[in-house]
Amino acid sequence: MSRIELVGARKKFEREEVLRSLDLTVENGELVSLLGPSGCGKTTTLKLISGLLSLDGGDIKFDGESVLDVAAEKRGAVIVFQDHLLFPHMTVEKNVDFGLKMMKKDRAYRARKVDETLKLVRLDGFGKKYPSELSGGQKQRVAIARALAVEPKVLLLDEPFSNLDTGLKENMRALISELQKELKITTVLVTHDKEDAMTMSDRIAIMMGGELLQFGTPVELYERPNSPEVASFFGDASYIEGDSSDGIVATAFGEFKLDCVDGYAKLMVRPEDVKISQAKAGAASGTIASRRYAGDRIHYTVRSGGIELKCTAEKTEVFELGEEVSVELKRERIVCMSGESR
């Protein structure tokens, strides 16, 4: 395993700047997800780490040493693409053996390693099959086995679940997470799916327009996003305007002690942190504008003046459209978005 550092990494394709001075560090044995919309530079970053693309500026380091002059096949970084890229004319075991053969390992070692790796990805007994005889999930496991067989320092995964249905996707998430922790291999996962990133990652890098918007743990990014753009990656949020003075923000829903600079303040609150109940005199109130039943919960939109708040309630908390309700915000879960923190 290796520590990866991207230092001021820049990349252009013709006139389009795909990466803009990206600084990112992935620690030894860490699983980091690159999360963002299509075209934000995620896969380009992966290819730069692997050596399949060259930088236009900046540096890439493995364990403190620049790898810019190290060929892709000698970096020890292996990339698994979403389309598997298995050799259709080769059996499973020969696909997994391919990298070992290129490394000129002896036959006995290769046979043992192929057997061990197929067991690791739960495909023992599949060695003689061809890719055409496998399901999508099995093909992805073969691709991962082929990558792990050469014992890379760094594992790079490019949208590995995008072609899988929901059930297979959950199984593959669990398998890769288990393997990554067992092998303690430094891993970078590219995804546009927040659930991939949230459930698998030690840390998540949010990218947009070739830039890093925020880098932190899943909890940090969900509960303390640094902008509405970051907040939107992880689901619904509502925004409330207020005035801040000496650490107290006054809003239409009450006063909150928050770490905001004085002046205009924009606050964010998640739907699960908005509590609605039967209307009470003297309490902040609103009107039910929409209701969506979702099995174990109900999603509401509450309108109060010119503000719309999204709320997630238990399925037993049923309110009618147009009904007036009291609104309470969980003070400890409100995030100050605008300006700078104190």
C-alpha cells in the first residue's frame, strides 16, 4: 500500500481545463471516493494516478516520491474500469493470470495466486468458465481479482457498480469494502453515486469543474458541508435566511447560537432535523404544501411565508395538505452556510 499525493495537479484536453491545481492526499490503506457529476475530472484524476495520462502541471507522489517519470506498468497502481475489459477468448483463470504472466512469474506461483485470488472474490470453481458465461457481477469480480492478483500498491476503481442492478450493487459494495479492509490496500473509488461514497469511504473528495470543493469524512460532508453545492450531493436540504450578531442568528423560526460572522446569514437544515407537530400557540408555524408517502416515512414540504422547508417524519405522523403545523428545528444540527465562520 502507498500514500498518494496530488500536488497542484493540472490537466487540459485541447482548450478545456479538466483539472485546476488539484491538491489531494490519500493515506496508506485508506479508501477515498471521488464524487461529482460527469465531466468534473474524477476519471481523469484516476488515470493520472495510474500513469495512463500525463500531467500538464503539478506532481503526483507515492510515499513521498514523484512518480511522474515512472511508467504506468511500474507504478504499482492498477485500475478497474466499469466495463470490466475482460479478454473474451480467455477463461476466468487465464484472465486473472494475465498480469502475473506479464510480470514473468513462474507457473507454480501464478497457479497458486490465481486460485487464492478467485477464492478471495468468492469465485472459486469458476476458473474454467469464459466471460460470456458469467453475470455482470461475476465479471466485475473477475476484473477485481485480476487487479488484486498482481498485489498492487494502489487499487483504482472507476465506477465499478454503474452497470449492476441494486441487489448486485449492494453485494459488490460489501465485498470490495471487506477486501479493502482485509488487504489494507490504498484505494481510490470514482463514483457519481452518493451511497457508494457514503457507505464505503474513509473520506470523500467532492469535485466539480475540475476543482476540489470539500474533502472529509462522510459524517463531516453530510452534517457540515461548506456550501450548498456540497450539501446537494447528499440529499435534500432547506435554507433559511437570518441576521447574525455576536454568535446569535435571528430567523423566522427562532434564534440560534451558531458560529457565524455578523451580518447576513444563510442556514442549512436537513429534512430529518425539521420537526413538525400539531399547531401550538406562540410557536413558529407553517402550512403543509406537499406530502409524499415513502413506506417507513413521509416526506413533507412546509411553507412558511416565503420559505419552504423539507421535512421527513415517521409514517405515523400524518398531516393533511393545507394543515397548519408547528415547526421546530434541531438547533445542534443547523449549519451556517454564508460568509465565513468566526
